Amino acid sequence: MNYQDDIPLAKRIRSIKTIPTNSFLRIGLISIGIGVSLILLINKSIFQQTNYSNNSINSSETIENQSLLGHLPYAEASKEELVLFSPGIYVHKDIYETFKEMQFKAAQKGISLQLLSGYRSIDLQRDIFYENKSIRNQTAIERSRDSAPPGYSEHSTGYAIDVGDGNYPNTHFEVEFEQTPAFKWMERFASKYHFVLSFPPNNKQGVSYEPWHWRFEGTINALRKFEAANKIIKFK
Ligand SMILES: [Zn+2]
């Protein structure tokens, strides 16, 4: 006996009608399910991408928030980290031997690499920033292009130095220093000794070009100090 014959006609019709409806419903639900999953997946990847780019923006924003008039905050080196290099000039002990060697190598070619300044305490930086600002009748923003506000100078770390050419003292702290043999030597060999020019022309920090100002990045500790400055160059 046919199984369907047991079911009254009305019910049979209903059941015949309901089967395709159910299948359509099931196919529909599955399609919706796949659709929703796809949308969720796409959304998730877009969200992740947005999140990723937000992160990059955030990290460069954080650096910008930390900076003051283009300068980044630097803690003072401790007394134990500093050594006297020449009368009145202290540097971080990690750069003492390195710079002595640089002077020696340059001298072999008749070039006088002169150390003009090294470590500066935050107090000294305060005097330089505020006194020069009033002597030169400059506003803080104008002065900040040439000098860091106290607490924001690379010199506080002991890893930053100002270099001059002993044979051309009139170019000390002047852009003309870039024409001296000492600068040309630095340009060619400084990276070998892990020194980099902190404020090249048109630098991202917006600080005036300072061909005499170099910072040391040859130790993990030094690299950490200048990580934020290097990120500005990378992200902006
Ligand atoms: Zn300097």
C-alpha cells in the first residue's frame, strides 16, 4: 500500500505544498546564513584594517602629543652615566671612546673635529632657552626652531653632541659648518660610529637645520631614547 494513501487528501495536498515551502525556507535560511557570515567576515577584515590604521595614527598622534614645539621630551642622564670629555664638557660614557676615535681618524687627514657641547642639564637648557629668547627678542615658538625647551633637548641624554671644525671656528653653530672638512668627514663616516644628524634640512620635527648637532644610536639604551624621534620620521 502506498504510504500517501493513508493520509486524507486535504492533508496530502497540504503536506505536498508544505514540503517545497520548507525546502525553500531552508535554502533561504542557509543563503541568509551564508550571506550574514560573509558580511560579518568582510566587516571583520575591514574592521581589522581600520583598527590597524587607527593604531598607526594613534602612535604618531601620541608622539605628537608628547612633543612640545616640535621637540620631544628627554630625561636627564644620571651622574654615573657621564664622563668629562674636555674642560666643561660632559658626555655619556658610551660615546667617550667612540668620539675620541673619530677625532683621531679625522686628525690623520688633517681635519679637526671639535666637540663644542655635549651633555646639558635641564637647568642649563632652561637658561639657554629663556635667556636667549629674551636677548633675541623671540617668542617661544620662534626660539624653539633653534633651541629645545628645558626637558626637551637631546643634549640632556648625554648622547647628543655639537661638532665644530677647529680650523674654521667662525662656522661654529652656523649652517656654514656644512661647508667645512669636519662636516664632510662627519657626513661620510659618522654612521660608521653610529652617529646620525638629528635635524637634517626639512626634518619632520620642524626644527631648523643643524649640521653641527649629532646623536649617538649605537647602544640599545641610546636607541630607546631616540625611538620616538625615529618614529616621527617613519610615520609622518
Ligand atoms: Zn646641539
